[in-house]
Amino acid sequence: MLSPTSTDVIRATLPVVGAAISDITTLFYRKMFDAHPELERDLFNRGNQKQGEQQKALAGAIAAFAALQLEPDQARVDLILSRIANKHASLGIEPSQYAIVHTHLFAAIVEVLGDAVTPEVAAAWDEVYWLMAETLISMEAGLYASAGVAAGDVWRNVRVRERRHESADTVSFVLTSVDGTPLPTFAPGQYLSVAVRLPDGARQIRQYSLSSAPSGGDWRISVKRTGEVSNFLYHNVFEEDIVEVSTPFGDLVLQDDDAPLLLVSAGIGCTPMIGMLSHLADTEDGRPISVLHADRSASSHAHRAELTELVERLPFAVMHRWYEDLGARRPEGSLREGRADLGEVTIAPGTQAYLCGPLPFMLGMREALLAKDVPAENIHYEVFGPDSWSAAGV
């Protein structure tokens, strides 16, 4: 909790800092990468930096965390920081790296805000930063302990046992241990990081949801051909190749209850849902489950046949699909033309909803679910890449 003095200062300065936070975070990354080029080359995803997504996500997280110190909402703080902590753990972030961030973040604040950064203002925002950092460090320590690894020691080599096309632009890789022992288990919905050494020497990292059930001893990921890392995997990785991956992390996991489920996805966002459905089918789950998926076309729909098979294995599961282009097909049964629309979908009371897909899609689905009286706390999501959900103000 912030000290009373710092709380007053943050309340007075949050509008100014909040208005400049995007400029601050952009300058921060530039300063940090100038001083530590190895971080840009070997840790941070260059594609996210180029598109501005990482800067936007950091700005949103800092502004939201500061605001929540003025009007405390622990559940909201936990949601924001748990998501960041899991991403950090999947990258092997260590406590010492927070000091590097602090140095360059505060240099950026001073440069952008100039004389407005008095000693009192600097002290208050310093307190905010370290409160956020120490909370994340504690969360990450818990994640590392639960995974049975030392802080930051999350990387291992695995072997590609199988490569299979799942759509025109998506392949899946079944990963197995190098020595033949079962890989660690995971919770349905979690993800792992994959690190690749690109032709220019950079070690780039991206997270991929585990698209299999946790009971088999192997891991499976599905890779859509987009971005540096995914394109490299798609074009260069085949059976028997060795890949560097992290321990699984992620907080989009099925809750341990019997609540009705609504699994909503678009595009490659189907992958955590496939993992969840595989687990539900393996455990012969008998609760009501609604599966909604939207895609450009049948040929673009990764895991299309597998999704149908999994729904058919669950006694009380129903599926709704939307394709923007049906081709020669006609709308029939669960298949509709156009964009996903929850208007005619029945949502059972007490439903827990899980969303994954492009951010605009998820925000639209969230609004539709709220309009159907689904409580906000029952709506869970996963964002591929930097989490801009917080920056969107929801």
C-alpha cells in the first residue's frame, strides 16, 4: 500500500503522467535497448516493439496499477499483475532485471516531464514502481516454485516428434523430451515460450498455447505463419529437430468447479480452447459446454475437424461456427455466414466464459456477454503477445 504522502502526490500527478505515459514508455524502451542491446536482440519480441504493442501494454499496466492505488481493487490488481507475472515467468525474468527497468523508466519520465518531476513527485512514482515490481517479483517466485524450477531457470530442449498441417497457414508440433521421459504436466489453457535463433543471430521468443490435453506426457503447440518466430518455425522446423522451450505458464485455466462453460475463439485463438476441450473430453466431463468459433473460411480454420470431434465426444456440448466466406457451402445447423453474433446463443446461468482471439473480437464478445448479464468476473481471456486488454480500460 502506498504511503499517505505518496498517495496524495500520485492523485495530483496521475492525469499528467497518464497523458504522457505512451511517450514515456516509448522513450524508456529506446533508452534501455541502447544501454542493453542484448535485451532487444535476445529477450524482447522485436515484432511487438515495432508495432508498438509492447509499449502500449506497459503504459496501460502502469497507469492502471497507479490508479488502483487511489481506489483499491485487489481483484483487479491481481488480474493485471498475474497476467504480467505469468508472461515474465515464461521468459525467465529474474528479480535483478527490475532494477534495469527502473533506471531507464525513470530517466524517460524525467526527460519527458522535465521540471514537473520534483523530488516529491519522483519519490512517489518511485514508490509506485517498486510496489508494482516487488509484487511481481513475489508472484513470479511463486510461479517458479510451483513449477519446481529456480528463478529464471525455465528453459529446456525438446524434440519435435510430429509435425502436421492444421490449416492452409498453420502447423502443429508435438514436442517430446530429449531423453524420453514425460514432460511436466500443465493446466489446460496454459502456454509455453519458444525461443529460436534467427539468421541475423537474434534469439527471438514467442508464446504459444498448448493445444493438447495435459495427460499425454508430450506437449503440442500450433503455429500460424505470422511474425518472425512463427514464420521461422513454419519454414524451418520438422520432425526430429530440437527446439528450445520454456516451462508452461499462464492464468487462462479452467476453474475447478462444475459451472457451465462458454469457450469463444476466433482464428488461431482456438488453440487454448482445443487444449481445454481435449482435457474435458479425456475426463468425460458432463457439464453444459457451448463452443463458439469464428474464422475467415473453412480452409483458414485450424483444427477444424478436431474441434468437431471433441465437441461430439462431450455429451452436453454444442458448437456454433461463423465463417466470413462459406465458399460453396450453405449456412446449416451450427454453421453460419458472417461474423460471430451472440444474439441467438443461449447462455446458461452461472456460465464461466473463456475468450481468445484478436483483441477487437474479444472486446466485442465481452460487451455482448455483459449485455446478456454474464458477470465481468466470469469472463476470462488470453491475449497472444503483449496484453493490451488493460490498456483498453476493461
